[in-house]
Amino acid sequence: MLTSLMTKWMDFMIESRIICFLWALFLVIGSILSGSSLGMFLLIFSALFAVVSGVLCAISASGLHIEIEMPYQTEKKEKAECSVKLINSSRFPLAYGIIRMTASNLLTGETTQIPMFFSAAARSDESKSLSIRSKYCGVVRLEVQRVDCYDIFRIFRKKAYPAAAEKLFVLPAMKEEAVLEPVRVPKESDSYSEYKQGFDMSETFEIREYQPGDHQKNLHWKLTAKTDRMMVRVGSLPIDRSILVLYDTFYKNPESFCPESLDEQGEDFFCLSKNLLESHMPFTVGWYDVEKEAMAYFEVNTEEAMSEIMENILSMPHNLSDKNVLMRYAESPDRVDFGSIYLETVETPEEIPLELSEHVHVIDREKETR
């Protein structure tokens, strides 16, 4: 439908130019045949009027601004009502225009072209509604690419590039069936992390001065009385009970890369994260940062933290590579060990590093845990 509208608009613009050409040709021929200067006068007047119209169009285009309003999040396949406001701050009206926008799912890479037709009076604004619906989860970015402005005769076109963009978080669906069994970790651990604090108060990680957010039950009363400062005891992180969820943004086989598989991966990551939080199990999300060329980590122990990392994860593009995130994690020089590692990937790895084989659980697209 949008393609049909654009085709009709371009045809109409071509027709307008043809009509103007025929009008000029008619005046020239009429002036020659009649020997009158009236035809040439009308031709000059028409040309000047068209040029002035084009100049006013260019001035109006330079004063355009666009604002986009859209909800923070929506469900898959549900309409999200958005608003696009065009502000004309110039002294002259704009006869016709097209706002050319793109709606791109940053997870799946799908992009849709969205044209929006408008006209604007001088020093005024006009709002138009727009519905966006995504079949897959992810983050949809609505961005203005450019605005094509036309004069009243549709002869001249002036391009404007007002910067305007907003994001819409499309939530993954929580599957009704129990896709993932609750994670089971040992109740006790004999080894603790040397680098990260944790929740096990039976082993002290460090004693430090009180910070906002610390529990009063962790106050070290004897040291507090001795130093005259509020000191707290920080628990250790049992390695056997620590959990890492690796989100893989690499694929080896191009056939594995499709919107459906990426949508499944996002939903499984959401279900696993929800499962862990509901089981009162804090965990760490890990992925490979392509720009920094290093592993990145984010600790999740609250719903707010989960929402933050979900938006980040569902914005990550996938890349073709022979090396997946598990291999990059294993080769990382500053690798931190975890008791359980869950690998979220679009394709099952051919092999797992030997030193991690006892800790890794692969969640593939067939919904099997290996």
C-alpha cells in the first residue's frame, strides 16, 4: 500500500512538471503565432512565480523540526500508537511534504520504510498518528531519514534532514509451558571467588566502611566500636553456586540466522532470567562486546536490573563468525569462573572447551538443555 502511494505521488509530480512544460510551450507558440507580447509576459510571470514558490519552499524546509512520541514498551504483534509532530518555525507555509522514516528491529535487522504525507501552515505544528506492530521481540527504532519538501506546483524539491528518533521495546513472550526447569545449584560450596563479593555470609569477602544499601544485620559491631566508624562485613560468592548466562551474538551457519531463531533466542533468554529471579538466584549476564573486543558482564539481582539488560540484549546485532561467545569467554585473559554457565545461542556449538564442559548447559532452539 505504501509503495502504491509513493508511486502515485511520483507520477503526480512528473505530471505536474509536464503540465508546466506544456503551459510554457503553449505561451511561447501562442506569442509567436499571434505576434503579441502578452504570451511572453505570461511566461515570464509564470516562471518568476514558480521560482519564488521554490525559494519559499527552501526557506520553509530549513525551519522544520520533528518530534516523535511513542510508548516505552509493547507486546509482540500488538499495535503501539505513536505520534509524529512536524513543527514549521518559518514565516512561510509548506504546501506539500513527505516525512521518510524507517522502523528497524535492532535484533532481527528487519527494516520497514514509512512515508508520511503532510502540509504545514506558517509557524505552526501538525501531529499525525502512526501505528507500529512487530511480529518479533526486540528493540524497534523509529528514525526520520529525511523530509522531502515541495513547492505548490510540485516542480521543485528541497530535502531537509531534521534529527528525530525514538525506540520501542517489544517484550518477549513468556511461554506458557515450562521451557526451562528451575536451575539447581548445590546448597554449599567449598570454593569462593577471589574477585567478586557475594551473598554467603559464612565466608567473609572483606570488611569495609558502611555504604548506602548495606544491611544493618551485616554491621561488624566490635570493629565499629573500635574504629568509631560504621563497618560492615561483606559475604563471599560461592563459585559452585554462581550462575553465568552467556548470550551468543555470533553464528557460523547463515541458515541459522533468521528472525524466527533470533526471536526464539530472545524469548528463551527472557524465560531463563525470569526463572532465576523467581527462584531468588542472582546471576550474571555475559556477552562479547564487538566494539571493545572484550567480554562484558552485567549482574542481575532485581527486576529493574533485568529490564535494563533485556533492552540492551535485544538491541545487539548478530555477526557471522567461526568463534562463538563460549569460545571467546574461555579464551578471555581476565575470565571469572562460575559454577553454572547457561549458553543462549541460535545454533548448538560443535564442541565445548574441555575445562568448561562440566559447567556448561546449552539452550538450543529445540528447547533442550544439554
